[in-house]
Amino acid sequence: MDNRGVTNNSLIVRSRLMDLIRSGALGAEGRLPTERELCVNLAVSRRAVRLAIESLEAEGLVWRRQGKGTFAGREPDPTGVMAAALVGDTTPIQVMEARLCIEPMLASLCASRALPEDIARMRHLAGRVAESRDADTTELWDGALHRLIAECSHNRPLMTMFALLDEVRASESWRQVRAKARSLETLKVSDSEHRAIIDAIEAGQADVAGRAMHSHLSTLMGNLTKLHGTPPQTPIPYLAQF
């Protein structure tokens, strides 16, 4: 295959796979094309395809059957894509402000509703974030972790609002901004914060989980503010959820 124009961005591949799942083109069985077929049809690298499928599997959106292939699981919510198309131009700071308003509540609800197997998946995803050594995989696994926490809140309106923000942050421009704001030190801090969030969720401590998520997102906002050389934003207070 001619590799000119082939992308290695697994986030783009994930988005295209989600479009494929939503389209209903997979048939009754919901079987995805083979990795080779996806590489050719989407003009993407094998590595990008494998990473994207692995992240979708970790989120429970696809599953593998030995010797049979990869199949779509539950249907993803399409509202985030439709809403994101209406958002227009936005800035990373605006995205972070919105996340600070929504994700702490999602973490609080998750602490009240997550199952042991959900916690195990969260720890697996947090580990993959910590192990990542490039911007693409870091963003891929970080997004998967935050999506799983949102999913485990089992609150459809809040999950729809989260899906909108998730679509925005999956854009190429957002990916580039986030990559510039990351360093070895910030990744270590994020790993510690991720584990604090998961520990609180596992302990069923809703308020602690919400505060831990708020602290984590505040750290990310601070990093973005420093990157752009803009004055510190007025802190968004944590609102006790319960």
C-alpha cells in the first residue's frame, strides 16, 4: 500500500470507527472490517487502527471473538456529534470551564454507581495513560478514562453534555494544544490525580470523587493558561454535589 497521506493519529481513526458504528453499515452482526481493510479504506496506519480498536474495547464499545473478528457493542450516543457541529469556534479555556462544571458531578455520581468491574477498567485505563510515551496515545487513553467515568454515572443528560465536550477535545487543534501543555512532570501529576479520583470512586465517596475531579481539571486549566501566557482565570468553585 502507498503510505503517502496515511495518518497515524488514532484519535482520528477512533472517530471514523465511531461514525462507522453509528451509520448502521456494519450489518446485523455488527462486525467491523478487518484491520487490513480499515487501513486501506480509511488511509490509516495499522498501529493507529489497533490503538483505536483497543481503546474502544476498553470502553466497552467493541468486543473481540477469537477467530471471528471485532464486533460493535452498545450503540454510542450520537448526540455529542450533532451538538458539537453546532458549537462553532471555541477555545481550550472555554472547554475547560465547561468540563469543570460537568465532570465533577459525573465523578460524584460514578462513585455512587460504579461496579467493581468498572473500577478495574478505570485502573487499566489510568495505567495506559501513565505508560503512554507520545501525545497521540496519551490523549487516546486519557479520553477513554474520562469517558468511562462519565458512562458510569448513568445519567443520560449529563453524558450528552459530556459527549459534546468530548467531540470538541478530539479535534486536531485541541490535540495540538494539549500536547504542547504536557511535560513529564505534568504527566506524573495527572497520574497521581487520576488515581486519587479512582480511589474515591472505589470507596464510594461521592463528594471526595467530585473534589478530586475538580482539582484535576483545575490543574489542566492552569497548564493551558500558562501555555498561552494569559492571566490566570477566575477559579470556578467546586459545588458540593450532595
